[in-house]
Amino acid sequence: MNVLVLNYYPALHPPSSGGELRYYNLYRELSKYFNITLLSFTHPFHKGFVQHTSAMKEYRIPQEKVHEHCWHRLSRKKIGHELHGLMYAKCGKYSTEYHEMFSRLYNENDIIVHEFPYLLLYDVYFGQDRKPRIYNSHNFETSLVKSMYKGPLAGKYVKFISGLENRLIHGADIVFATSDAEREKFAKFFTADPKKIKLAPNGTHPHEWTRIKKDTECNARKTALFIGSLHRPNKEAVEFIIHELADRCPAIDFIIAGGCCAYIKNTIKTNVERLGRIDQNTKQELFSRVDVAINPMFSGAGTNLKTVECLSAGIPLFTTEVGARGYNLIHKQHCIKVKKEKFAEKLRKYCEQRFDLLLQIAEQGREYVNENFSWQYIAMNVKNEIEELLSQKTNQI
């Protein structure tokens, strides 16, 4: 079975952001069952072909002048910073090399998968053929762009993306959502058939993580890690750490890693360390030595990959309900769930007085996540859903 996957960014390895982690790891696992072809965009003049595994290959198509011109037009409208998806979506009506490559690969593949609604217009046969389509969503994209776009023109572009997502959800044979909450939102907002909306949560590779046994001495100075991409909800978290947690928890050293460090502007706190973007080896080293992980998220869509990665590594996790969404985590059994106004107080209390309990909770969280959210387990479920779809299609002929 040959599967063609459309995405607006490449499957980089090692992946760094949450989206890259999902894109690379899920299809690497699925390549054990299907022949996977990824068709992705990349930077100008970076055209390439990558053979990830014997059954997983990728064509990387560079941006063209039309994309550059569109980017500049959108930037002048001051809608926001994260505009790449919108840029590619607006350019879908023009003829590009991506369109040409899609047409070449179309006949070679049995199923077409969209990672986002942004490239729907590049799928020129959508709604006109009988070839199965799958929407493997990363987020409820309409809700996400609504929270990101700003200014008087924001509504116009939210409506445009929502229209694409609506078409994709109604035209796809299967929609994969990252959580039960996202599945319910898709069905309600788009009045879509809930029976075709399945689950494909974000996951982790349990074997990647090792932990150093932590000293349970209550008065020992602790380190707390936050890791996040250059994604607007992470800005709120970074500001909360610097302006709230660092001051109210002076005995805890906070480490901030990832693209979100770009949001830190000339802020110097003696107990805050800014690492910037890190590679996979550095992340593994960090995970092996920090005492706790924090995830003070207050907005966003989809699920947080950092949540399952930290839990899979056996790191005690403090998180808001938003940061824990989609994983059915139980307070004091898998992690510590806290509200914004109580975050500093609870973090300080557990680190100073109940660290031994934190380690017990972390071990339970690790077992739960590794059993239910490994990429291997998720890919197996996705494979079964795809095979069921193909069986139904065959019986209809």
C-alpha cells in the first residue's frame, strides 16, 4: 500500500518542534506497514530527496518567488508572526513545482494524507476522484489561527483557513484528532460525522530517555525545566516563568530551552537560565538531570508533546489543565495539576517538602505514558483504521 503525505514543512531528523516530532516519528513507524512518500516544502534552493527508511522517502520542494511575494504581502498586513501555513495556503491557486510533483506522485499512491488544511488547494483532484483522503490533524487549526491572528484583517484570514479545514474534514474519509476534546470540537464546529473522526494522539519513544536517580533531600536546590518552540502559547508560559515563578520560587533554578527563548527580552534573573534551541542529544542530557518539568500553558490547540516526553522520561511534571489536555492524566497519580494562581506555591511546596512523593508520582506517570502513548502503539492503531477504511472501500466496489 502506497501512502502520499502532504505537509508544508520537511521531516527533519532529529526533529525539534512538536510538529516535527509528530511528522517524523509517526510516519517512520507507519513505514513498517506501508510505503510512505512525504511531499514537503523547504527553504528556497534547498530542493532535495531523502530516503528516511527503506519504505519512507521524502521529496522536499523549495519555496518559489510566488511564496516570497505572498509572504511580504501578508507581513505588511501585520496579522501575526506565524504565517507560513497561511502563505502556502494562499499560493495554492498558482501553478508551482509542488503542484507538478503532486501530479507526478498522484497515480503512484493509493491514499493521500493531509497534515494540515494549508495545502488542500495543491490537491487538485480533491473532491473529484474516489481516492481515499485522510486528515491527520495536528490541531484544531481554525481555533489555533483564531488565537494567533490579530488586527482588523484577522477575521478574513481565519475564515479562509476555516473554510479549507471545513472542506477537508467533510471530504476526508478519516479525520485523526489528537485528543477526545479535539474530536468533539471537530464534530460540533464543522457538523461533521463523529464516526469518521478517530484518535491519533501525540506520542514518544520510551527507549530514548534515561534518568539519573535523584536525591530526595528536601532542602537541596532543585532545577525546573520548560521546553517549547517559537509558538505563541509558549510566550505566555515563558513570561509567567520569568515574572512570576522565578521571583516566588527563589530556591529553584529554572531552565528554559527551545525556540521560545526568542521571547525573552533582556530579562536577567539569577535563577533563570536561557538555552535557546537545543538538539536531541542536549534534550536527552537535560531530561536525565533536571528535577522537575513545568508546563504552565494557558492557551493553544492540540496536545503538548513535551507533556508525554517529560513523563516518559520519568520527570515529575507540574502542569496546568491546558498543558495536560488530551492525555487523561490524573492529578497526583501521573502528574501534579495546578491552576495559574497556585502554580508557584505548589511547585515550591512539593520541591521543598514532598519531593519523595513527586518521584513516586513520576514513576506512575512514566508507566502510564509509555504503555499508552508510544509512537509504536499509536502507529499500530492508525494502521488498523487505514486498513479498515480500505476494506470498506473494496466492499463498496
